[in-house]
Amino acid sequence: MLAMDYRGPYRVRVEEKKMPRIEHPRDAIVRVTRSCICGSDLHLYHGMVPDTRVGTTFGHEFCGIVEEVGDEVTNLKAGDHVLVPFNIACGQCHFCKQGLFGNCHESNPQATAVGGIFGYSHTAGGFQGGQAEYARVPYADFGATLIPDWMDPDDAVLLTDVVPTGYQAAEMGGIQKGDTVVIFGAGPVGLMAARSAWLFGAGRVIVFDHLEYRLEFARTFGPAEVYNFKEVDDVVVFMKKTTDGLGADVAIDAVGGDAAGNALQWLFGTKLKLEAGNAIALHWAINSVKKGGIVSIVGVYGPTGNIVPIGNVVNKGLTLRANQASVKRLLPRLIDHVKAGRINPKAMITHRIPLEDIADAYHMFSAKLDNCIKPVLIPNAA
Amino acid sequence: MNALTGNKTLVDTSSVTGWAVDADPRNDPTYPYRERDKDPGLTSNWQRPPVQQSNVEILQSIEHIRRPAVFGTANPPSGVSGMIRRVAFRYSESNWMHWLLLMGADRINVVEGVVEDLGRGKVPNIPGEMGVRAEWKHNKKGLATKVAVMAAIGVGAYALFSRRRTRQPAPSKSVTRLEL
Ligand SMILES: NC(=O)c1ccc[n+]([C@@H]2O[C@H](COP(=O)([O-])OP(=O)(O)OC[C@H]3O[C@@H](n4cnc5c(N)ncnc54)[C@H](O)[C@@H]3O)[C@@H](O)[C@H]2O)c1
Ligand SMILES: [Zn+2]
Ligand SMILES: [Zn+2]
């Protein structure tokens, strides 16, 4: 089968690879029909995630058709159309019982801090991902979710990650009616966070980015007040001024370690790798939220450490909440929202690219060429 | 109480689809803290899934008390990078050494990948792998600048290298440094 193949930082291609096979009684093999590239894949692509081995197939946002199931998978059969949450979760360990499906303890030998994730390096379990014609789906009886008949597969594939992630970012913000919510990042995750903030009753939604085309999209998709951080002198002062000197009630980091916008952080984090990525967005979130406010972090950082003003977290009495999205937990509610027309995820898809053109797809999404917001890969076998 | 002041609302919330449908005062404290006692008194002895059987070498975090029930079997550690990875896994996830060694191994692994390609008689098309076609299509100016910079670096490196070669070799140090 054809599959994406990582060769090193900024180098990917397609390769003919062995078909995945059932390796565990709760596995399924899925023929992939759609597979996205995510902002999270960029951390891998840029060589920021330790233990990303050459030969890895990325891809944790995919949907497709069940080809084969293991002995213990009784709720799925060949031919079923499923969407596959990016978290590999058993559904029964200490953490899964608390709904922490992004933190399963039975899916990742290489690390305890994160559960298994498809195609996300050996630090996340060493699983091959879904940017391929076929994928092995462990714990398929728990994770893989039937796509309702009425649902557009373009919406389904976005429900595997960015929609729940944006929604959970807003949820973890503990937003109360009327709250002012500031969101850093207008990528698919930040866009969904902006949309979701309203569902939780926000009174004001503000989005920062530096890519004009994304801000323009956020303005109507949120809807949101949008600002280019390169055009304001000081993001934090700006936020204080626009909230009568108080700061936002809730700040959301939807950027993570591949941020732009601060030379020092860029040097230490992005270039020298002395910290786990550039943490300027988190820095701004901490400093622009009000005292007693909540900072909700879904942007992804490496496992070592980052330079952030933790003293201000103490002095301001902030609550930090963060996680990998717990996709399976949120799916029922989000499927409702899609059905009711409250969210329209597929509007974010800007590019459909054959799997064969993976190298160009990655470069385009990474360099933000051609006004790219969300690229979807379509394998030939689809 | 929120910091919002009425006149600052630029969006009329009644016009926003789905406004406040998920508003819930009980959403604070929110997930995940809210669910913290869903599993009271539980120890690590939960009902485990069946355990995956495999002969592939799996490196395991020393913070695990036993191997998780499922895992990926692709790309087991191999070569020099594999040797470094094995050493890395002697340290916990809390230890910087763990991650520094893995990052070092990743870089060496890239060289191993090229050697492997060449060994199979395949010269990797590196510009292609880096998406030069997309760059050409959507960012011709950027591509031109990059090519110019690369050329300048190439010429500079060559000049430096050929000058070094004519000097006496420096006494070698016995410190092995990982290229990060
Ligand atoms: N926690 C989770 O479960 C989860 C899931 C999916 C993605 N993520 C993470 O969310 C983040 C965003 O993902 P995405 O797919 O939207 O990525 P993306 O790359 O498409 O978007 C990131 C956006 O942030 C902008 N940005 C860069 N620096 C900024 C700054 N200093 N302030 C404000 N904006 C800035 C970029 O211009 C870009 O538009 C990534 O870190 C990704 O890894 C987390
Ligand atoms: Zn993702
Ligand atoms: Zn679990």
C-alpha cells in the first residue's frame, strides 16, 4: 500500500509499505478515505518531537472503511464507515475511566505522560498513522465511531481531532455567560475554539494571529474580533486596554511550540531547542488573562520545558488547564452540533490533495502557502 | 463575574448560531478536574485489555511498572541511532538526558535513512521531499531567495573548508559530542 514516509526534518515522501495487519484482538484495519494534515504534524515535520524515527508514517486525523476486525471487536464489521479519534484509548484503565482518553495508560510503552496517538512518533507509542491507504486501529471497539448516514465525510474527518480540540479548549476555559475569551492562533484549532466559545456563552471572542487570510476567515467563521499581533505594539497591553484594564476572563493557547512572534523564544526554542519550542503564545495568554482567570492550553509543546512567566501564574492566581483532547468523550455532543448546523467544520478545508503529493502538501501547510487552512489527503484506494 | 463591559460587545450574541447552548454554571470546575473521582479508590489493578504479543523490540519508559497492553511495532530501534535510543531509555521522562539523547538519535537516524536509501540504489530526491513543487507554484520569490542563500552558504563553506584543509590538523579531543 502507499503510505507517507518521514525521512527527516522537512523531508517526507510516499513509499510502498507493507499492509498493516491485526496485531491485537481489539484491532481493526481501516481503508483510509480521508486523512488530514494537522498543526501537530508540523511539530514532527520540523523535527521537534523526540524519537521521531525515519520510516514513520504520520497521520492521526482519518476516517475510512473497516476492512477487517480482530476477534474481540464485536461492534464493528467490514464495510462500516468510521471516523477514528486521534487518541488510542482502551476505555477501561484508571485514566480512561475518568474520561481522560487522551491519557490512556495502556497504549504507550515509550512514555507515561501521553497516551498513544496514531503516527505521532515513538514518544506517543510508535504507531503508524493514517496518511496511508490503510491503517491499523488498536482498540477499534472503543475508539472507531460509526459515521452517521447523514454526515458529510469532510465533517467526519475533522471530528477526529480539530473540532473536539477546539471545543475542549473552550470547555476547559470554564467559560461563563458573557465572558471575554481571547484565543491565540487562527489555525483550525483556534478557529474551532472561537466558534465553540460562543456555544459556552462567551460575550466577546478575540482572536490573534499574524496571517491575514486566517484572521479574515476567523472574522466570519467565529465570528470573532480579530487582530494581527504583528500590528499591535504589545499584545498584553492591547488586551488590557480593551478590557478596562482587567484582562480577558479566559485565554486559550491554540498555537503551541511552533509559534512566531518573539525573537528570543524563536532562538531558544525553535532554533537552539534549549526549550521545547517557542512559548510566546502561552506567555501572552498568561499575561493577558485577568487575575483569577483561566488559561486553557491545547497548543502542543515538547516534553522538556519552556520559558513562561510562572511567577505571574502565582501572583495572579491563575488556573491552568490543558490536555490532549479527549475526542471520544466529546463526539456525541459534537455530532449533535454538526447535525443542528451550529458548527460547520468542513468550511475550514481549503485543499484536497492526492496522497502521492504528500511532500508538497506538507510544505504548503507548513509554509502557509496558497492561503492554506486545512489540507485533506485523499488516498488513491479511497 | 466576568470582566466584560456591555458596550464592548462587538458581536450581537443573539445573532450567533448556538449562542450559550452549552453554557452551564457547573462547567467550573470543568473537565478534567470535574471527573477526578469517577474512579474512586482505584489502584493500578484495573481490568486490563488483552496484552499484545510481539517479538519486536519495544523501548519502555522506566516510569511504567509494566508494559501497556498495546503498542506500535513499526521501526524498532536499529543502527547507531537505536543504540543511543536504548541508552536514552535508561533515564526517566523527567530527565533531560532522555530527551537530548533521543533528539540526537533522531538526527543520526536521518543520515542512516539516506545511507539506507543509497544502499537500495535509490538517491533520495531531497528537494522533492521538501515540497519544492509547491514552493515553485505558490512562492517563486521565496524559492529564489532560498536558492541564493543556499548557494552563498555553499560557496562560503567551500572557501572555509578548503582553507582549513591547508592548515595543520588540530590535536583531536577525546570528547564525543552528540550533534543536536
Ligand atoms: N491538545 C490537542 O489535543 C491538540 C490537537 C490538535 C492540535 N493541537 C495543537 O494545536 C495547535 C494548533 O493547531 P492547528 O492545527 O490549528 O495549527 P496551525 O499551524 O494551522 O495553526 C497555528 C496558528 O497559530 C498562528 N500563530 C503562530 N504564532 C502565534 C502567536 N504567537 N500568537 C498567535 N497566533 C500565532 C499561526 O500563524 C497559525 O495560524 C498546534 O500546536 C497543535 O499541535 C493540539
Ligand atoms: Zn491533529
Ligand atoms: Zn485506557
